[in-house]
Amino acid sequence: MKVEIQPDVRDTAARLGADVPYALKALAGQLADDPDMGRPSDLPGVLTVTVDGDMFDDCPDLSVGYIREPDRIEIRFLRVARSTEPTTDAQDQDQEQGRDQERPADPAAAAVTVREVADAWRRITGWLQHNAPDSYAALRAGAGPAAIAALEDDLGIRIPVELHVLWLLTAGDDGPNGWGWGCLPGGEALMTLDAAAAAYRQRLDAQAHEDTFNADRPEEERITVWKATWIPVVSHGAADGTSGLYLDASTGYLGRWSRYNEGPGDELDTLVSYLEEAADMLEHPALATRDKPGLVGGALVWGSRIDSALEDRWQPLTG
């Protein structure tokens, strides 16, 4: 069985400890012999296996996620394993079973979505690593499954599989060099879990305010600024939460939101197609239509966010 380790996983391993790359290599050998040694995770299509760090000199306990295909295994993520309290195992299992019952009943489609999101994000981060290292360094490490589960409990809504896997890979964008923009088209930034939760609550409050007036409005004049199934995903910038994109958990489509209660706009993109187009624009900038990528030093700066202070330094990408 062929085992592939993605470059970003190797980079993560190098940062976690001197012996982590060796531990990862040893695990790859074990997976080649026993591809089903992992256990199902709370992410459809992804198996996880734990590495005991005590077996190596400079290596913490690790949680490794991989996708098993008929002829190969692809290791998708690597992070320090979180310890669990034995007294809560039964409760955690009950919660996980409840979550699993709420998931869409098509694990094969979910596995495809996992692969598509991971592939698109790997293209984006691979390009950043080689061409815009400052922007690459501004991306946060992935969130743990427990953090995403806590967010679900906080918001009372299931995080769709495509957003779940994206946050597992990268839990937000802090923006390079203290600048306010992110690495996504338009200079927008992937939101952190905390920022998404805060924006969700703020938007729900805004809708509750509108509902006090909607009660006296004719049905055709009632205003909707937010729905409970909308999850904030992208903000206008790394430090600018005035607007952005949400993912509608009920439809799978993105829409645009604003704190100024402007009417929501459908993007007619899924998260997968949005990320794939962003990767296409970076890899083939001459074909970019929504925005034009460029560089200021080691940072990716999209043309729509260029201001007078950076205009002379901005180098548009060609090719």
C-alpha cells in the first residue's frame, strides 16, 4: 500500500519536535502494512491514529488523520494529541453518537468533499509557502476536533463537513506583517473559530432586532439579515469583521454578510468551488477574473486591496 505524506504535514512535523518526522515516517510504514489500523474520526472519510510520543526522544503524543483509498493512503493532518479525561469518555461517546446521527447519510459524498477541500487548500498553502512566505506564516495551525465540537455546541448548529475539514487544516488567518488583509481573493481572511462565533451571535442579535419590527410589517416587506443556518467563514480582512462570507449549512452555498444589515447576497459558490477558484487564480494569474494577485515583498496582496502606500511596491503576478 502506497502512503503519501502531504508537504504541509511534513512542515508541521518539523515544527513539533526533532523526532516527529521520524515518528511520522515510522507510522507511514505501519499504515502501509495495516491500512485499517486507524479509527473513524468525527470527520466523515477520515481515519485517525495516535502515536505514543514516549517511544521517541523529542516527540509529543500525536494525532494523525489520513484518508484510505483502495490503492493508497494519504496522510492529511498532524497535530499534538489532546489528552482526555477517563471520567468523560462515556459522555463524549454519547455526544459523538448524537452528532453522527445528524450527519448527512452519504459518507461517500462526504469523503469526496473532504478530499476536494484538502486538495484545494493544499494548492493554496503550497503556493503561499513557495511564493509568499509571510502570508503562509500568518496562517494559524489547524483546530482540534474538540474545539470544533465545542463551537457546534456553542452555536447549536452542525458545522458542515467542508468547513470542518478546512478548520482542521487551518484555524484562521492573522494576516502578514500586521497588515489587515488575508490571503483569499479580495484580501479576505479565513475566520478563526472565536471570530466566527462572535460574528454569528452579533448577526443573530441583529436579526432579533429586525424581528421586533417584522412583526408589524407586511410579509413581503419583512427583512432578513441572518438565518440560524448561516455560519460566518470569511471576513473582509484579518482585522476587519465588518463583512464577509457565510456558509449556509442547509444548502452548502456561500453568501455575503455585512454588519451594516445590507441585504445578504448569494455567491452561488460552494466552499469547495470558492477555494478551487482561489487556487486557480494563484497558479494561473493571467486567467484570474474576480481579482488580480500580486506580491509586496513576501506577502500576497490582491489588487483590489492595494492602497497608495503600497502601490509602488506591488508586483502583479503574470503567467
